[in-house]
Amino acid sequence: MSTDAEWCEVPSDSVPAAPQGGTTYRVRYLANGARGEVPMTGLVTMPADLRTDGAILSWAHGTTGLSTGSAPSLHTAGGPIERYIPHWTAYLQRWLDDGFIVAQPDYEGLGVEDVPATYMHRGSLASSVNRLVEETTAKFSTDGTWVNVGFSQGGYASLAASDSPAANLAATISIAPGDTELVNENLRRMGIRPVDVAKMLKGRAVRFFPLVIAGAQNAFESVDATEFLSERGAELVRKAEELTLPELGDEVHNTSGGELFVSKASTKHMQDLLDEQRLELMTPQGPVYVVAGMQDTTVNRESIKSNISTWSSRGVAVEYAEVADSDHNKSVANSYDMQREWLKGYVG
């Protein structure tokens, strides 16, 4: 495969998101964003002792923000997304030590100054994962076998990637996947709108609404948030594109979700577009393993199980397991042994 990707070797100890003991590259490559082909970035780490099958482990990270500096590949020690990176890197270290090439896409707009970031856009996230796998295969002449893993936003991304995957996908592991529904079906039947949900929230819990709105505006040309945002809401949506997720959480610490919207605001058009991205409409190519922490209150486990039932009815080979004593973030490390045991049936 002929590509135009740019590979820059970097000292792995200067990139906290990269596991240690291998050779790490910062990669700039082309992928399909929400509105067309755009440059994206990521990290690839080659192990010192490569597996005989040359297998790739693709890691799709959880939400870090929409700003350029939210890219894990650009994170430096003590930076604003520090609370996430060490945990994820320790998890990836185990895969690298087992001989897997570790590939980590940043996602659209993260790591690239001139590309507006999208959020939870099915096609864009899928392409960010699949194209980096293809570039890694082309660069290192492996047979292309790859394991597709993601967490939270990345759990959604891994499932989106498996809906139309790069060649030679061995298996997908989705950890506590998010979804694009702002209001689930049961609440919608009761007349509950996204604005109503927002009004129930205060402080850091509000931080995802500006992310979703900013990402939707960048993904869909027909979304004009000025139609439903208040002055405070517009300010926070702008900040969502400038800050990392932890910084945005600090910005909303005294904010009620209801402050984001004008009176009688209607977000229906935006919600309709987001609903077209939801997990239920995907048909991931199996085998698929979905795990979630028993104490996870960030994702809706009942909704996850409903999606799995839908996929199974379509013939998808999918299994579900819950991780004891684990909240949302701890579900990554605490499910590693479960993941590796399950994976033995597909990759040695």
C-alpha cells in the first residue's frame, strides 16, 4: 500500500501516552472525517520483541476533550489530561510487553491545529482507527492481523471501526462504550428532551453538553447552535473547543445545565443527527467482547445489553461481561485478564 503518512520517531519517555521499552512514532495520516478527508495524528509503538504474527493492538482512548492539546500524542507529564494517561499507558504496557504493536489514534481535530474536532461521530472515529491500522500494516509489513480495543468514547469508536473494519480484524474489545443518545428511548416517550436532562445537572456533570454541541456543529453543516444556546451556553461551547475535558470541568463547576439554553430551546434537529450515529444501528463484525464495570454509573449498562441483544439477533458473535468492584475508569485495568482469556480463542 502506498501512503502519504508522516512518521516521526520520538523518545518514548518524552511521550507519556506511549508504553515504554519499544520504538515510538508520532504519525500524521489522512483519514475520512465527518465532512471529508482530513489529516489526523496518533502514536505507534513497536515492541522490542515482536510477536511472530506481528499483530497490532489498536487502542481507542476515552474522552479527553476537543482541543488540539487534548490529543494523547501531545500530552506531556503534568499536563491537563494527566489524570487519564498513566492508567491507560499502564494498560497498554501489558499489550506491548506481550509483543503487540500498539497503535493509538488521537481522533479528528485532536493534534491538528487547522481541523475542527468532532465528537462521537461514527464515520470519523471509525476511519481514525482503521486508517492508522492500515498505515501501521503498510509501514511494518505485518500480515495485518489486529485487535480492536477501545474505552468509553473509544469503546464506541472500536465498535464503529468494526462495523466496516480494516482487513484482517481478529477481534474487538469494547470497554464501557458510550453512545450518542442524549435521552434514551424510554425517556423520550415520556416527553423528556435533552434540555430537560441538562436542567437536572449542575457543575462538572454539565461538561459533556458543550462537548456534544461543539462536536455536532463541526460534524454537521446543518447544525446551528445559536438557535438554542444562551450567551453562557455559547461561551462554554467555544471553550469546549479550546480546553481539555478536565479544564472544561473546572469552567462549569458553578453552572447549571439549564443555563446553557434559551427559553423554549429545541435541539431536536441535532438530536436526530446524533441518533443516526447510535450503537443500535451498527452491525459490528465479530467476534466482539463488551465489558463494563459493575459500579459504572457513567454509561447505561441496560442500554449496552439491549444493543448486544439487537446485534445478536443480526447474527453478530458478541459476548458481554461485567467487571467486579469497578467503576467507569477502573473497568479498563480490572478487565485486562478477562480480555486476554477471551482473546485466546482468536489470537494466541
